[in-house]
Amino acid sequence: MNNQNLFSTKGLLLVAKRAVLFTLLFSYMNCTDDKQKVVNFTNLVLAEEFDVNGPPNPEVWSYNIGTGQNGWGNNELQYYTDRPENVTVQNGYMIITARKESFNGSQYTSARLVTKGKFEQQYGRFEARMRLPWGQGLWPAFWMLGADIDDNPWPGAGEIDIMELRGQNPNILLGTVHGPGYSGGQSISKSYTLPNDRFDTGFHVFGIEWGPNYINFYVDDVLYNQITPADVPGEWVFNKPFYILMNVAVGGNFVGAPNTETVFPQTMLVDYVRVYN
């Protein structure tokens, strides 16, 4: 190697080193950017891998049954059941299926699973890997409610929507919190748009990392939203145990009714649900 080539190589190495240093410095200076990867909780305390065919694990999951009050408070159209036609575990997935059928006075059926009284936790990392349904009037959700809700009615108990999606917008989801003074249309929320893809065509990880004064929302380890006590106009109620809910609603105030182009049945495939502290 001649001196000229050696000089050129060293020069290129110097430029490359400076580029790396600049990247590291830029990343450090933007440590609060919404696109950072966050892994603060690593002790696995719940791992629902859905590796046994049949009904979901009864030690973890229970069901909400029926239509609730005023369509679960949202004018939803489905009747929730615990039938295998609406929820089952098969081939490594929990499958929640929304169907168009006449059942107990409703024109649609689906399932809503809860861990209330079986698994509740304050703070940690809550995540699920899922493929979502799509179509006008479909409303899949992965969310949490304060465990004291029986004594402290909504919205006082608090609600954390880890993921909810309007089926007519299959590439956009929302991460949201509800509490006293900021519920319903006044909730604190932010959307995330999946680049060049849709949530019904493949699996994605939806989760939060939740500590005493923050809730970070992420998709596939991309942090897109952080909510803190300074962001809410009322009391911060996210300082107690919450339980998990997973469901596919049909219709309601959030999405509107299905139309003639909505295809049924629609499924939400859940690969796993994991919780860390």
C-alpha cells in the first residue's frame, strides 16, 4: 500500500469515527425523543403464550358477557360471549372473532376477556403481539382499568388504552388515558401511523412502560407517546394496580356501525401477552 492510499484510508476512517461520535452525541441529546427504544422492566411476571389449544387459561382470563349498559357505555352493537365461536386458543394464538349473527337480541357477537381479580399490577411493562382485524365498525382494543373500579366507578378508577384502532383506518392506532376530568372526548390521546403498512396484514407488538409519573406508549419498541401528570387536567390516578382487557367491539361511538363493505367474520390474533416489572 502506498502513502497516498494510506492517507486516503486514514482520512476515511477519521470521517467515519466522527460520524459515529456525532450520531452518539445526537442520540444522547435527544434522549427524550418519542422514537427512543425503552426497556426499563425486564423481570417477566406474566407470560401468556397460548400454547394449549382450547379455551384461554382460566387462571388468568375471565369474560365480560352480554351487552353491558348502553352497549358497554359506548353504544356498541355486539353481544359478548365465552363461546369457542368467539374466543379460542388454537395453534399458538388466542383468536377473538367478531361475527355477524343474530344472538340474544344482538346482530353481532364477539368476546371480551379480562384479568380482573386474577392478574393485577401497578407499574411495569405490558405488551401483546397481535394481528388486528379491519373494516368499518370494527374496534379492537388492548387496554387496562383500575382494579378499584367496583368502588370507584369509571372514569375515577382510570383507564389506559394501550392500543385501540378504528377498523376503517387499519394503519392508525391510538394510545390514550382516561381519568376524572379527562375522559371520553376529553381523554388524553395520541395516534401512531404505521409507515407503509397496515395492522391487519402482519403481527406487531403493542405495549406500555408505566412508572410512578409516566406512561410510555410504543409499537414494535418505537416510543410514540409519553403521558405524565403534567399532561392531564385532573387527578393522576395511575398509581395503583390495573387489570388487562382484550376485546373486539362492533360499532359504537368511536367507530360507527359496520357498513355493506365490512367483511365478517373478523379476527384478532394474539400471539402472546407478557408483563414485566
